[in-house]
Amino acid sequence: MIQQRAGNAKNLVYSSLRTSILGLNLVPGAVIGEKDISLRFNVSRTPVREAFIALSKEGLVTVMPQKGSMVSRIDLTRIEQELFLRESLETAALKLFLKTCDSSHLAELEKYIELQAEAADARKYELFLQYDNQFHRIFFNGQNVAWEALENMCGHYHRIRLLSIWLQDIVKDVIEEHKQLFQAVKQKDSLIAMALLNVHLHKLVAEEALLKRLFPDYFADSSEAFTVDFGGLDIMDINREQK
């Protein structure tokens, strides 16, 4: 029972911090300490430390020996790796989906496009992104392991997507691209669907420079060495003291 309670505490801290990081409520570069978090959740430092380790494996928290931990800044090099992962898995998933999709799948896709439009009008951008994810998740019909891999390993890509949809023109473009992709899927036009998906996923690359200018403190710079390692612990070397 003691071990179970400890596991529950770790999961609670991990889930809460992860949600805050992905939602940019804990902004990139924010320092988070074991003591403060343990007091906030009324738990010992052990589950907090375990949660930090789990988040660091996803590249969301940077563990700084003798200094504490901080929310990892968005790293464009890692985004390239995460985008490669997403493109590889979603392209394969879409190919299978086009062979098996039916009217119920089309109804779901159309529903999430409508919900995205409502969220955009209400300027509820985090909700917009949730509907965006649900739209794309439909392509992974039956491919749950692949979808979970994307959710667990694409935190930097998720955060820069959230930044991008804060720009209203980009939100409108996303909805229009989803409508075009929906029509291609409806017609089961594999060639056009694949081309549209490729453009849709890579459009974010063209927005990176703009986002970095608008949110300079959120991005890793040349003084921060980030090592991408999807199999182990990601450690960022901090060459200067954090404010």
C-alpha cells in the first residue's frame, strides 16, 4: 500500500506538471524546485524527483546538477527530430486509414473541424489545439501505440504549435488546411491527401523564425547545448546562471 501511494503521488505530480508545461502555464525557462513542488502537492520530495526524471526523459524538464531543475526551453533541433517522428508515423497511419475509413470516421473529422472553428472564434487556443489533436488522432485508427509515442515524445513540437495558434491568421489557415485534407480523405485521394498532410505538418517550420522573434525567452539559444536522446535522459548544459 505504501508503494502504491508513492506511485500515485508521483503520477499526480507528473501529470499536473506535464499539463502545465504543455499548456505553457509553466513557461519555458521557469525554474522549478523539488521543495516548492513537494509543498504545493503536499508530498515528499521522492515522488517529485521521480516526476522530474520522467519529464526530463521527454525533454520537458532540464535537470541541472547542483542547481535544480527548469522547464526546458523550446529547442528547434529537437523539434526537427519530433517532426520527423510525427511525419513518419502519421504518413503511415494515413495510408492505412484511407483504405478503411467509413462514414463514421468522416463525421468525426468534420465534427472536430467545426469544434476548432468554435474554439478559434472564442480565442480558446488550448482547446483549439486539443481538437486539432483529436482530428489527427482519427487517422491513427487502431494504431494506439504509434499515437501514444507521439504524445509522449513530442512536447517541444506541441508547445511551438500552441505558440503558433495564438496568432489568429495561423489559426484560420489551420482550419482551412484541415478542410482541404478532409475533402481529400472523403474522396479517398491518397496522392492529394499525402501532399496536403506534408504541407500541413511542415508549415510550422516556416513560422519558427517569427515565433522566436515574438517569444525569444521561450527558445533555447546558442549558449544552451541540448542533446536529443529519445531512449534516455535528456540533459541540457547550462553555461550561464539562470535568473
